[in-house]
Amino acid sequence: MSNVTSIEKAAEKLAKKKPQPPSTPPGDLFDANGKRIIQHKAGHLPAVLDLMEVALSEAPDLNIFRYAGRLARVYQADEPKDKSVKRPAGALMVHPIESAHLVELAGRAAKHQKWDSRLSEYVNTDCPRRITDSFLARGHWSRLPDLVGFIETPTITGDGRVIDAPGYDAASGLFCAFKTIAGYKRPPKKPNMKDAAAAVAKLLGLFKSFPFVADADRSAMLAAVLTSVQRRLLPAAPLMAITAPTPGTGKTLLCESLAVIATARRASVLSLGHDDAEFEKRMGGALAAGDTVISLDNIERPLKGELVCQVLSQQFIRFRPLGGSGMITVPTHSLIVATGNNLSIVGDLKRRVLMIRLDAKTERPEHRAFNNDHLATIAACRGEVITWALTIVQAYLAAGAPKIPGLHGYGGFEQWDCLARRPLVWLDLPDPLVTSEELREQDPDLEAMRLLFSAWQQSFGDRPVTVAEVINEAAAIGQSACEELRDALQLVCAEKANSRRLGFWLRAHRERIVDGLQLKQGAHEGHANVARWKVKRCE
């Protein structure tokens, strides 16, 4: 009797057991409208993640890309709350995708279903958070396209291909965030030098109201315009530095002109902050957001820093974002423009600068009257400006990108040199980098080297001497050569010279050549193993 009861109870328990979902892996399912269905089945996480990646890749309207080692999305932003970066409303940005946001995007890309035991069928649901967490943790999404950056103006590649079709350009990795630009016409495939010269004349006419110091500054301005439409494809480009002796000369207006050409909006303004560390965080944030033009406006202290140098000369940088615990990698292809009165640029940054000088030669340049609104004019004929800029570059490339006799290269900026500088010199315009030579001559470190090397030669010739001998010689009284050496030592040491300060300065400047004189370190001699130094003329 007991056995019968046990069997009946087991049968009753089996009858009450909830129906289980099919154990087969989730496959390709679609609803009546053709939208993908993802069924979240326990034990099949890899297959679910694969289907989710397929669904996201099939929804190009979501603008989801691989960017800087993360998933990101291109979107249009409002004015930010962080006033250290003034980003115009409507500006396009690259937004990293977090897990909570991915729940929404996954729901837009596909229908998600889970098993309902009571109904014994799959029902619609939101994508589970554990799925989005696992998806982001993968760190690599081969089906999603790589995003190099977005552009808001047509641009041109080094082989002469014009990129002007809206949407994602797979060959370059650029997202073309524009539909039509009034006045823009694709330049001819093979324009000639006459076409390029006509384009230069039209561009110069737009900027004729600016008080450029010399023709070389006009050429530098044209190079800045060419850079503004090509920066996203250039692995490196110099800093566009705009300086003037007096406020109100038009520095910011010229910077805004470059931004309007590149984006149809004013530039994102980035303040330097109180110290270099704060500035580097702000710069890193602006680059991570994908800002096309970054304006360092009205700089009042000397501009320098390792990060700025890296941003200008490296294709990618790694930094720790504000509030983050890990390092991220971001591209550096933003156009960086710095403005200031008698702008001071020091250190290694000097060789990474394209200088544009303005001088109205009046006490109150802001009182000058203009015939029209310059920015409104630039905005109205933006399409033509882009066409003219591309025509200049296309003509140079169509001619075979000929070498310019006597024109030295620009190390570290070879592609910029080919696509923004050489086309202008090819058209018999002044070298845009001529104005930047002024920075080198104003370099206090260069002046110190020039004075010390000259005084050293007068006092010691080519004879190797120790640091102590140099200081003792400078202490001698009554000889003009010793007085010059003493003044030079005080300049390089920034205070009273001693062996430690001078030795450190010599080690930092060894092998440097100035005015044909080179600082050399000789062998260590004596029981104290003291180094000997000499300044010799280069052969």
C-alpha cells in the first residue's frame, strides 16, 4: 500500500513540475517586421553575446563603433555643465558606452526574450544588465566598425581621394557627420596650378581685413585653413599659434574662422587652469570627447608641457581620465589653436608650432571698423572655402607632389608638410614655417647657449677643462673674456654659478650645436674621476 502511495505522489509531483525551455542554443530568429529576436537561455552566454554583437552591427543608425579601445557612440551634445570646456550646443561628440546605456541600445537593436514558466513560452523583456556587463567586458568586438573620428567637412586623403559622402567611410574609419553643405562642390580630379592659384586668391580675399605682419603670416594662415579640413587624417600637425602685441587685433576671430570652416560652429574653448596637471586632465577630456577644434584662448603664461607636445606629434596618447582608475588610449587628431598677446612658447613645444602674427599698429585695434561680419561671411561661403582648400591640395597631388628645391623637411610632421605646407610653397607663396623661426631666436635657452659657447671659446679654445676650472676662470678679475664668461654662467645657472648647477646644465646640453659651436664631454680623468668639457667648432 505504501509503495502505491509513493508512486502516486511521484507521478503527481512530476505532473506539477514546471515546463522547461528548449535546451538548444539561441539562433537567428526574427519577428514579423524583420527585427532580430535574442532569446536569453541559461547556459548559453557566449551564443547570446555573439547574437547581441550581430544585432548591434546590423543597426547602423545607432552609430556604435570601436573607439579608443572601448565601445562609443557619435551623438550631438548640449552645452556642458563643466565651464572649463565651453562646447557649443549642437557640437558632435564621441560618447563612451556604459553598461546602463547599452541596455537601451541593445533594446533598440533587437527584441530580447526570456522564458516564462507560467505561460510556458518566451516573453519580451529588457536586455539583462549582466549581459551588457559581460558584453563590455569582452574588450573586443570584431563585427563593429572602427571609428577614427568624425568629420563635419569634406576632406582629402594622401592619395587624392576626396571623402565627402555622408555616413561612415570604412576605408578611412571616419564618420562623415554632414548631409549637404551649401556651396560645396567636389574639386576636379586633376586641377592644375592655375586652378590652385585662383583658389588661393579667393581665400586670401576672405581674410584681407586681418592685419598680418608679413606675407609669410598670410601663408601660415592658408596652411592653417588647409589643416582645418584635413586634420582628422593627419597623424600629426603643429599647433596653430596666433599672436599679436595688442588685445583686440583679431586673434580669437581668426581662430573662430578656422573652427567655422571645420565644423560650422565656434571652437570648444579650453582654459589652461592653475597648473599643468589640471590642464592635462582638461586636454585629455576634450580629446576623449572627440572635439574637432580646441581653442586655448587668451593665454597669459608661457605655453609648454609634455602632454601638448605629445598631442601634436603622436597619433595616440594614453592618459587617466578624471575620476577614472584605468588608462585609456585616444587619438590626437584635433586642431589645436592657441591665441595670446605676445604669446610665449617655450621648451620643446617651439618646434611644433605654426606661428601667425597680427599687428594692427594702433593703440586701440578693437575700435577699427569693418565692412561686414567676418564670421557670418565665412559661414555663408563655407562650402566654397572647403572646395578651394581641397582644390589646392588636389592640384599639388595631381602634379605628383613634386619636391621643392631648397625647402627643408619638417621632421615628425611629414604628412602635414606634404599636404598643408608644400602645396603653398609650390604655388610660390612664402614658406608658412618662416614665422616660427622667430620662436627659436627668442628662446632664452638658445640665447644662454650662444653666450656661453662664445665666451668658452674665447677663454679656453678647444682645450678640455673641468667644471671647477670654468668657474675659477670666470672669477678672475680684469679680463673682458672672463667677464663675458661670468655673465654667461650666471645666465645658465639662473643664479650664482657652482659646480653642481653648471655640471647639470652641461650634461643636459651636451652635443648641442649653436652657431657652429658644439659642446662635447671628454674622458673622466684623475683620482676623482672628474669629467672634462670643451666647446669646439664643427667641421
